[in-house]
Amino acid sequence: MTFVTAANDVCQPPIDPLFSILNDQMLVELTPVRGDLGVDVFITDEKTGQVQIVQCKRFRRDVKVSSVDMQKFAGAMKKFKATKGYFVTSSSFNPFALHFVEGMDDIELIDGKRLVKMINDTASFPSPDEFQQYLLEYRT
């Protein structure tokens, strides 16, 4: 299973282009829908054993990722000894969440606007207008 397929199964809207750095040496593992312990996708470098984690939250526009969400994610990173974490949301992060991760270079936040830009910047997705419409459908 490719990461693109895995990410699309877990994260809606799809996050294909976010992890284009992945190559054949990366093992991608989906977690169960329930009981995932704050991780939707594990990415393991088979050469080094280093683990990266991805957490996806599909929220309406008016619901923002909170500092509690970020604390849980930071705890998951520690528990699984992740060297990098990606928190992806279709919405945005509230000021407390942003403050919580200040100075944490190992956590990368990807909000809905950045997600749209990243996907629009790739040739692997339909036109920007088509994707905007697709994203809007998932934000309601």
C-alpha cells in the first residue's frame, strides 16, 4: 500500500502531496479508527528505524485544533519515540495550540489553508477550483 493510498484513507480531504519525500525505504502503517492513541499514520524509515507520526483531524471551519489536542499529540510522539510529527487539519489551530508548539521543531502543523496550497502546488490533483470545492464539502 502506498502512502498516498494510506493517507487518503485516513485523512479527508486527501493529503497526497504532504509527504512526497517518502520513498521505497519508508514503511507506512495505518492505525485502527478507534483506539489509535492519537496517531493515524506511522511512517518508519526501514534503514534507520526512525518513526514519524501523522494525526489528522477533519473539523468544521468553526472548530479549531486546541492545545489539549496538541498536548495529546506531543504525548503520542514521546510514547512512540517519534522524531517528527505532522498534525494535519481541515480547519485551523487556536492560539493556545500554536503557543503550545512554539519552539518544537519536531512538530509540523498543517492547517486547511496550507493543505489547500500544498495540494494546489502539485500536479497530482485536479484543478485548484475542483479541490477548493472538494475541501468545502468536507468542512460542512
